[in-house]
Amino acid sequence: MTRPLLSRIAETLYWIGRYIERADDTARLLDVSAHRMLDEPETCRSICATLGILQPEPLSATMMIRRLAYDLDEPASIAASVRSARDSARGVREVISSEAWECLNVTWHQLRRLPTVAPHGYLAFVRERAALFFGLADATMSRDDCWRFIVLGRSLERVDMTTRLLAVHLPGDRRLLLQASGADESFTRTHGAHADHALEFLLLDNLFPRSILYSLLTAEKCLQALTPARVRAGVADPALAAIGRVRTGLQYTDLAQLQDRVPELLVSLQEACASAGEAIGERFFQQREELAWVGA
């Protein structure tokens, strides 16, 4: 039987999952958009919209990458997210595996020396280290509440980022959507070279771990384990209720009507993520000031 988890530790683990997932997703988005930013200045504005950053004046591709990849003063940047994850992990080293901690610590120290590297190398390094951290957490941590809070944070951040990506880039190149979501190769093996089913794949695929439905199901399982049912009717946990409602509506959507329902679904997904995040904070975390992404 595991010991009860302190609120402070639960909150820290949850945000480690969100920080690393945000760094990974931002790195993917910047990597696939780098060349487009040179030829299509509007791409920079789209990236800011996806990340929830207000940018009244257009930025050049170089300035955009510098701000969102290297700038420690930009809270939504990759470097700031990795630093926050590493600093958070340092305070909970007793509940995460030593290998997971070492991964974050080494990643941060190596990242500080990488701004001189070409952006592609920097972004590839971030993606690889994010995958390594989550892989080590899966391989070396017990499936207890500590692990569940990391996975819960990762899952909600993944839903939020993918939803934002779809909302901003859906009218454009669907191949970009697949690449930015890390879904390009898996989609091609499943559906072939044509991206006609990209929307269905990113929203509803049951087997792809980065799809919205898969991430919602994962978050739901974590919450069910964190808050065992003690009521005879209904759902006592508001976070679980918010995720369950939107997951059910998404899972049973008629594929023939999917395209027409996308705007409605994306709005409901964003609202569910916000509601679940607030409910998780109120249920599990005791804090003076609410943590949130800048621009969220």
C-alpha cells in the first residue's frame, strides 16, 4: 500500500508532465514550420495563436525561433519549460526514479549549451529528451499516484495543444498537422500517403497515443484511479465528469458528420481541458496562486 501523496508533490508532478509535453509539442511545431516561416510570414502569427501568445507585431522566422526555443524570459518557450520541469523535479527527487531525475537534469544542462547549434538540432534534441523522460518514467516508476499525476499532466497538455493546433491550422496543410503532432509516419502506415483522414486520425484514433481520444481515455483512467468512486450514482469528481462528457461525445461522433462538427468539438475540448484543470487544482492542490500557462 502506497503512502498518501502530499498536495505539493502531486502538483509538482502534474506540472512536470505538462512542462515536458509543452516543450515537446512546441519543438515539433517549430521544426515543421521553420521553412514555412521563411516563405510565409503569416506562419509566425499562426504559431503564436496555437501557443496562446499575443503578438501584435509580426516577427521574423529567426526572432520567432529565438523567442519560442531559446528565450528563458518567455514563459512559453522550450527552454523555460525544460528549466521549470527540471527545477520542479529537483524538489521531488524522493518520489521519482533517479533515472528520470538525471534525464531532466542532464537535459537542462545540455540545453543551456545548445543555442549555438542550428535550430533543427536543438529541436530534435528536445524531442528526443522528452521521449526519453516519459519512457524512463514509464519504465522505472511504479504505477502509483506519482506516476499518475505525471501522465495526467502530459495527457491534458497533449489534448490542449493538439486542439489548439487543429483550431488554427485545420484550413491549411493537413500534412503539417500530422507532422506537428508526431503522427505523420503512423498515419501513413495506417491510411497511406493521402491526408484525407488526418482529422479523423488525430481526433478519434483508438491506437495512436497522441490522438485526442487516446489522451482523454488516458487522463480518465488516471483520474479514476486517483479518485475511487464512493458514490452510488453520478460522478463525484468534476474533473472526471468534464473529461468523460467530452470524451463520450467525441468517441461516438458520426464519422459522416465529423467535418461539420469540428468547430463545436474543438470548443468543447478546450472548455473541458480548462474545467478539468481547474477541478484538478481544487481537488488535489492547495496553493496560494493558481499555476497556468501564459496566454492560456
